[in-house]
Amino acid sequence: MIDGDQTVDESLVRFVRATGPDHTDVQAEMAAHAEAESFPNVGRGAGAVLQLLARLADAETVFEFGSGFGYSASWFLRGGAGRVVLTEFDEDELALGREFLTDAGLAERCVFESGDAMETVERYGGPFDVVLVDHQKSRYPEAFEAVRRKLSPGGVIVADNVTRGPASFSAVLDHLESGEPLPADDDQTAGTAEYLDRVRTADEFDTAVLPVGSGLSVSVKRR
Ligand SMILES: C[S@@+](CC[C@H](N)C(=O)[O-])C[C@H]1O[C@@H](n2cnc3c(N)ncnc32)[C@H](O)[C@@H]1O
């Protein structure tokens, strides 16, 4: 199947889902809502990785840039996160997230922050054990700079949509492989490429891209 400028191996997608955790009842409702609204949440395959990262990092605090109605947060909470800070500038999405997470019995471990995530993060000193970057692709590099010193040693920053989504991935690839210039009029592609470049060359981080869901870039801060 071709999705944007990427080929998606459907049998691999099915395999990852079939071998990963099932949705809880509330997550299944969230997924059905996302499907009905064509809302781009991380999906079940990537969600399972978020759960794993929270567990591996023994996460006390998770900060999300772009939470929608709380689907990705629900995976961090399943992974034992003590607290998830959800940020969302669409108040209706955030209110729906509060409803879903209340139904799931998880809302007490959530902080719901309405408004621009880039402003919200300035009010938090950290430390963050896991950060999810899943808002405007043009602002991914800015998000990395906002949290790189607030991440705890051993903490993780994970960015969604690095292989699939609104950016042109063939342009990102040509840029990273051969230094081709990025399209001047496409700030989502430029933001994605610059983010990947920054995390890959940041001395204090080890980074790998996991080709799961829409592509997760995972960077761990050295201890
Ligand atoms: C891809 S969706 C997030 C999905 C969510 N992480 C999940 O997997 O369930 C991106 C969301 O980020 C929100 N958003 C984009 N830029 C934002 C910003 N600067 N501050 C707060 N929310 C933002 C959008 O309204 C949208 O709901």
C-alpha cells in the first residue's frame, strides 16, 4: 500500500499488532473514535512502544507535545507512568481526553494543559523521564531544545511521524543521505529533517528510528 510518499508493508503492520498488547476497553473506544474522525493518533503498534518506554524508564513524569484526546497518554499510563502532562490547544479534544481517561480510571495521574504546548513546557522545570513530540512537525526542533536539559539522565524523547505523516519523507531521506536541499516552502518537512539531524548529532543522546506505526525516533539521554 502507498501512503503519502511511503510504502507501507501491511503484513508487517498486522504482525506487530498481532504480537503486541490488545487495547483496553477504553482504548478500543478511543481507537474507534479516531477511525471515525480520521484523527491521527499514534496507533496500537507505536502505543505498545510508548508503554514499553515508560516501563523501561520507570517513568515518574511524562510530558506530551500534542495529546489529542489522550490515546498516547493512555499507553504511557499503562506502562506505569506516575503522571502524564497532556498538552493540547484544541479544548474539545482535551475535554474528550479527560472523559476517556476518567472512564479508564486514569485521570488522577493526568495533568490536562490547554493551550500551546511550547508555552506550557516553559512552566515545567522537569525532570521529565519520557517526552513525546507529536504536535506541529515544524516545531519539533524547538520542542527538543525546550526539553533536552529537562530530561532526566536515562530519560527518553520520542517523536512520532518521522517516516510517515505530513512531511515528505523522500525529501527528508534525500537530505539526510545526500545533503539535498530541503523544499523551501515546506516547514513540516524541514522541521522533521532538522529534528532528526539534531537528535542524531546531540552528544548526550543515543538515537534510533523504529519503523513502527508512523515511525518513532527514540533518543535516550546518557547517564
Ligand atoms: C497527531 S495529534 C496527537 C495525537 C496523540 N499524541 C495521540 O497519539 O493520541 C496532534 C495534536 O497536537 C495538537 N497540537 C498541534 N500543535 C500544538 C501545539 N503547539 N500545542 C498544543 N497542541 C498542539 C493538535 O491539535 C492535535 O490534536
